[in-house]
Amino acid sequence: MAFARSLLPTVLSLALTGLPAALPDTAKAAAAALYDGQVRHETALFSVKAANNAAAQEFTVTGTRLSRVSVWLGSGAATGTVTAQIRGVRSDAGSVIASRTLTLSALGGAGAGWVEFPVDAAVTPGTTYYLFLQATTAENKPIAWYGTTRSVPGSLTSWNYDRAYWGGWHAYTSRLAFHVNPVGSERCGETEPCYVPDSALAARTSGLLTNRVATEAVLPSFAVGASYVDGSNVLRLPSGRWRYLPDGATASTVVEADDPGAVAQVTESRAWLAAGRVPGTTVAQRAAAQRALLSMRALLKPNGAFAAGWSPPWEYSWPRDGAFAAAAFAATGHDEEAYRILDYDALTQRADGTWEARTKLDGSGPPDARKWQLDGNGWVPWATWQWYRAAPAGDRDERLRRLYPMVRKAADYAAGSLGPDGLPPASPDYWELDTTTANIGTAAPLLAGLNAAADLAARLGTAGDAERWGDAARRLSAGIAARFAPLGYQRTVDGRHGRDSAVAFMAPPFNAAPPGLGAALDSTYRALLLPNGGVSPGNDPSFSWGSYAWTASTSFFALAWSGTGEQARAGRVLDWVLSKRNGLGELPETVNGAGLPSSVAPLGWTDSLVVLVALALQGSPQPTPPARAARAVTGGGGLGGNPTHGPGGTAADSVT
């Protein structure tokens, strides 16, 4: 009998999320003698579970050979097999002229979508054949062949085999979704998805297409069976054709593999990679770093806004994420991209020297009233220093001068925010959650930023600025040592909010590791380690991250250990992160309790961290802003720094 939609588990309907609407039925109705396809699949028509159930669809052909057939299948079962046969007589297994069996586990388990069965059979034009489908599973879960109950002009009969209800075969006016010898847009992965396992739907996005102006997400529904053309953001589809975002376009198109526009994009992106460096000591590291760099480039807009990811909640520019991307771009020789991010920071800095938590990608301001976060005043000067150290020497001082007003305002605000204990005020940290006392996720970046700003000031001859910020950094460092270090660098100085992966911000390439940091890293990592192998951002008893590991937080430890001489441990953590890349090789934001990529992929912050860790593991770690020793000097000048001296009235030469 007809297999009711209500009998299918909810997960099957989820496979439809984000897919194109079912196409109008073409079915070659203009040729009344030909019926070799029907694309509508809004209804789960017939159960096909052996031995009581199966289904068949009549079809005809004009050619003399069959190479593949496809059906729209939905399965609540994760294990078992699905067999497609071409029969000359619907009810006669002895009339089979071609048969192919696929396993549900090879398809990815439970899910839904178009399944292609390779076959090889000689056929006679104009003859009626039967596409027969039957599945086996030990699970008590439905498996159905989808189709439509609407009229399909020119169609042939569909058949339901239900031994318990009909006693055998029964003809229907409903029509099953199928293709015989699908070509072009009939192939799955082009306008309609290939079979999508439910596990793939844990993430909202799976990859990116870009023309360096516009960006388009590759949905999980269309990533199955696809792969990037090496060194590019051009997608090779299961059909062998390519999907890409043409120059000047805002939506992707599918073209033949040798399309000149797509080939030009591949050539250009490979040249961009070759102009810099792709780090890594292993094949997996280099592959991940290459994909990370390409994805970071896709997330970077022409105006310098760096999107965190490419799904609506992530399509904003956070100063924090952009700072890491700028550092990674600079370290790999992509100076223009790094500087563009910093220039955007300068344009979006608020008058008081701070930044909004995030901005719209056009730079017009924040998307909502989310509270601003003080750590940006550390991350942006730190990223500027990282850019400067890697930039071509010829004109870097002149370019730094254009950024220096931004650095000055940021560092002055950071220095002025410190209390009598040397610590900054309570502020939302990278969790984007408020705390009632100072947190390490703000204090550690501010220390890195103040040291970075002081060194930049000294390099440009602004002794007053260097002195003021160096003094502030020393006071902050003393405050961290007095209040955070005894707690093992827990999240807050009141000791009420547990461990925090931001302990890694006290290590290179942010800050020179203080005494005892190694033990704090070890104990924090153990406290935050989850059964899936990654770590939670923290274990604050007032807020739970659940079973989700965060790839950025996990990567913090890899970067910290790579910077403190524990390369083997760093490599093992990086290996775990890389093992969670999705089918396109993209790094996700989170990994769920089942160990599957979730949230969005790629995440620009994780991409940046993986690049930095790969650099460190191959012997090219990022430098750490130096802490400046106080020395009595006189004079100022340079860029006309603020002549007001901090306590003690001293400044320092750059210590490298």
C-alpha cells in the first residue's frame, strides 16, 4: 500500500532543508512514447523493505544501452542494502537484465536524496521495462521510494509490492521519482542533491564558492560526493561537471569541466597560493593549510571585512576573528590580505578606541545591540605587530604610520582601563558572555596588545607612547601574576567560573609563557577534554557548552604547546582537529558528541589557528611581542605621540 509520510522519521524530512524546490515534471512529455524520468519527490510513496515490500516503475528508452539509473530514496535505517534492477517482466526475477546493490553504510547511513546505481544493459528502444527497487535491513526503520501523487502527463504506471496488504503487486496512478541514463542537470549534485546522510546535516554549511567579491555557501545537501578542484574554490560535482561562482556573478553555475571561466579561476587561485607559502610537515597538514588559506580568502571581503563563516548568524566581521586571519595571512606571505583586514579595523574603530563586538560586512555598523568586547583592543594591536614583523621591509613603516592612529587609540583605551590592581574591568570575553570580574580571555589579549603597541611605537620613534604602554603592560602582567596565576589562570579572578581554554593566550605567540603556565595548560586541558576528543571552551558551572567540542578552543592548546616546546603534544591535538574536516576538507566550528562536524564549516578562526600551528610545527613559529624593560630616557617625537608619561616617567627601547 502507499507508504504514508508520517511513518518516516523526522530525520528524512530534514534532508530536504536547503534544497531547491522540486522541479516541474519535464519527463519528456512531448514524446508520448518516451518515459524515462520523473523528478517530483514530495511524497514517500512506497515502502521497499524486503521481503514484504518493493516497488517498480515502468519506463521506456530511445537508446540501446543503460549505464545508470537513479531513484529518490529516503531511509531511516543506517545499515542494510538497496538493490535496483532492470526487469523485462515486473514480477519475474528471472527477467532481470541488470542489477546493482549498494549498502546504506556506504551512502552514509540514514538519510535521503537521489541515489545513482551504475548498470550496464542492452535495451530495445520503445520497449517497456521496469525499474525495480528493494531494500534489506535488520533495523526496524522505514526505507521508502519517493515520488508524487500529482498527475504526470505522458507517464507510465508505478507499482507497489505489498504482500501483506495487497497480496502482491498493485498499480498506482502515483509516480515514482526516477531517471534512466540521467545526464546534465538530471545528475544528482547539480540541481538536486545526491543522497544526503543525516549526519551531514549537523552543519549548516560545508564549503565556499567565491569570485573574491561575492561568496556562496556550499550546503551539506550539495557537498555529498563533491570535491574541490585542487588549489581552488571550484567544486567538482559527482557528475564530473564543475560548479563555480563566475566573476561578477552573485550565484553559482554548473559548467563543463573545461569551462574557460572556471579554469581561469583555478589558475588564479593556484597562483595566489604559490605567491605565499602553504605550511605543514605532513601531507594532511599541508592539505588542511591550503584549504584553510583558500577559505579565509573566500571569507575576506574587498573592503577588508572578514566574515566568521558563511551562514547568516556568522556573516559578520568580528575584530577577534579578523586579527587571527590577518596574522595567518601575514605569516604565509599574503601581505595584501592581512593589511586589508587591519585597514578595515581602522575604519570601524569607535571614537573612544574600542570596537563593536561585530559589524555588518559593509562596515555600516553593528547588526544588533550585542555588548562590545574589550579584548579587541588587544587582538588588533597584536595582529598589527604580527603583520609588521612579516611585511616587506620597503614601505612597511609608511604603511604602519597609516595604521598607527588606530593602534594608539586602542592601546590608550586598554591602558586607561586598568584598575589599581593592574587588571581590566569585567567585559564579555570570546565566549561573548559577560562576567562580573576580570577574565583571562580579556586580560591576556590586552597584555599581548599593549606589548605589541609599545614595540611598534618604539620602532616608529614615539617614545612617549612606548613608555606609557610598556608601563601599562608591566602593571597588567603583575596583576595577572598576582590574581590569575595562583588560580591556574581560571576564567575569572573570583575563581567561580571554572577553567578556560583562554589560558593558552598566556603562551606564545601572544605572550612569553610565565612560570607555571605549563602546569596550568595541562590541568586545564584535562578538565576541558570531552569524550569526542576535543575540548570545550570552558567548564563554567553557570554555563554549559554541552557535548560540543570547539575546534578553535582545541587549537588554542596546539598553538600554545607548539610555542612552548611541546611539539609532539601540539601535533597530536592538531591531528584531532584535522581528523574532523568534512568531506570537502573544511574545518568546522564545532564537533558534536557523536564526533561529527557541526555548526558551520569552514570557520575562519579555526582556519587561521590551523595555519599558525602548522607554521610552528615546521619550525616557523610566530614571534611574540616583547615585554619592555623600563629604562629612563628623554625625548619623544617620531609620529608625535602623546607626551603624557605613565607612572615613573620612563620609556624603553625595543627589546627583540
